[in-house]
Amino acid sequence: MVMSQMQDKKPLPLEQDRLRGRRRGTNAATVAKGEGRRTVARRLSSEDQRLLDQLLSEKMDFIDSDVFREEGAEEKIYRLVPDVPKPDTSWYHPVMDDLSASRGSRTVKSAQQVILTGAEEKILFHQFNYARYRIYELQLVVDTTPNRQPSPEQAEEMLRWYRLADKIREQIAETNLALVLAMAKRTRMSEVDFADLVSEGNMALLRAVDKFDAGRGYKFSTYACRAILKAFSRQGMKLSKYRQRFPTDFDPKLEKSNFLETRRADFERDAADEVKRIVIENRAELTDVERTVIEHRFNLRPAGEVSEEKPMTLEQVGQIIGVTKERVRQIQNKAMEKIRVQLEANFLGTQVEVENPEAPPGKEGSPKGELSKEALAL
């Protein structure tokens, strides 16, 4: 009975590759050993070479078992075991389900869902870890060579075992994808995006596959659920720390402009509006001549009035009030000093002592007169 089952089974993974090599007329045994990296590079594609370099850069991690060192371990692990059903993941569209209106109507059908028994999980994890164990053994052999480079045959064997381990790892993860979706929908974390939550859960599931020890007799779902929930908790704490540092969302408009320049421009605009109100409402107690000079020099009009005239020069204002342009400058400076005192007292919240109202602009003693003039010009 056992012999008939063995005959019905497919060849082992490495035997399948050797058979394909014979059909192509390729015999790996005829390739000379010791040619090193240059020979390997000629046989492998760029992707295989990159993968091989990665395998040689760090030791392969695996969950050890006494079965791996028994005689005929490869035969027992891959051939003398029942087939494990593979999952159908066509139903798994977590982000699309979350965004669609019919989210609740889409469920996993019983025909699509694969629930493994403890024995089936043990078969898959033994196959997965045995493949990684064989890579580890090959790495040790390569380390003993003088140039620490695999022969072409060793390189091909290392890549075959890696692809087999990756295939089994993917099968285990896809069989347990429903755990991630169930944990994500059950977790109440409104501040975390659902897509980010599922992505973090998938990564935790893959890490759980790498670290799970099936020899202890526990179900993988128990171990994976704890790992997924811990990943969700870490994601929530990471987002909480981020929100403490950045309480608001990113604003592209602030990124493109200088923040200090923007604040300064806003302040100058507010100051100019305040100066205009001081002049129009005469809160600085200007004389009629002073108001006339300021209004004509800076073309100030009450709110709602629009003037197409340009600000007048000192000489033009002098012709209106009948004085020289130098006298107009003195009246302007005196009026601007009164406006500055009023502005600082009620808008800036400071009070500056007036030293010399008659001093011309730009001289020591009236540095802030020029600032008020700029504000008026706005």
C-alpha cells in the first residue's frame, strides 16, 4: 500500500529540476567546480545573481527540528505526507471592500476558505523550515571554500531551495489572510487608515510565519493573531506620537512659501489698514493742514471711496496749501510722528517717547517714522 502511494507521488523538488536539466541536455555534474563567482555570474540571470548575493550576505534563519537530520528526511517531509489544500485568495480585496458601499455583503465563501488542521500546518512548516535549513547547510559549506564563493551547482541548489521556501511561505500566509482582515475590522482604531492597518497586519503575518515553531503543538492562528494585534498597537502608538508633533495635516501652501515672510506681509498689511483708520478717523488729533498733507501725499480715502489719482509729490501738495515743499516735508514728518505714537499705543501695544517731531526722515531720533511712512505707502 505504501509503495503504491510512493509511486503516485510526484518527484521531490530537487529531482524535478534534475529531470528538467536532463531533458534540456544539461548535466550540472559536468560543470567544473572551483570556477567561483565568475562562472556563477555567467550561468545566472541578473535577478538570480542579486538573490544569490543576498543569500550569501547573511546566514539563513530557520526553526530547527530533529527530523531534519534523520535519514531520508527529504523523502519523509516532502513525499511521504498527504497533500495540503491550497487557498483561493480571489475573494481577498480588503481595501476595495472597505471603500465600497456593499462592504458588508461581501464575505468569505465556505468553498473558498481553507482551514488547516494542526497536522497540515505542521507539514507545511516542516517543509518551509527544512528548505531554509538546506540553504543554511549550503552556506556553511561555501564558507569553508578559499574564495567563499559557491560552485555553479551549489548556487543552483541554493536558489532552488530558496524558491521552494518562498513558495511554501506564501501558501501559509495566503491561507491565513482572513486573520488579518478579521483583526483589522475588529480593532477600533479610527485614527489609523484601514489600508495602513491591513498592510501592517500582512507584514506581521509574514514575520509570524518565519518565527512560528510548529513542534510545540500550538495552532498557528493563535500565534499569528497575537502578532497581528501587537502590530496594530505599535501602529497606533506610532501615529499618536506623530500627531503630538504634527497636530495638523500637511499644508502644501505653507511648504512652498517662507513662513516668516508670509507672517511679516500679513502684519504689514494689518498695520497699513490701522494707519489708514487713524488718519481717516483722526485719532491722532491731526490739524486740518496735517490731514490735508497726509491724505494727498498717500492718496488716502475713506472706506468705499475709490480714487484713480496717484499720490502727490511734496511740490504739488505745497501748491495746494501755499507753502514750499520743504515746509510740506516738515508738516508730513510731524503728522507721521503723531500717527506713529497712536499706532504704537493702540495697535502694537508699546509707547515710545517723542524726541524730535521736526527731524527729517532717515535721521537719528525718528527711526520709526520711516516705518509708518512705508505702512502708509501700502
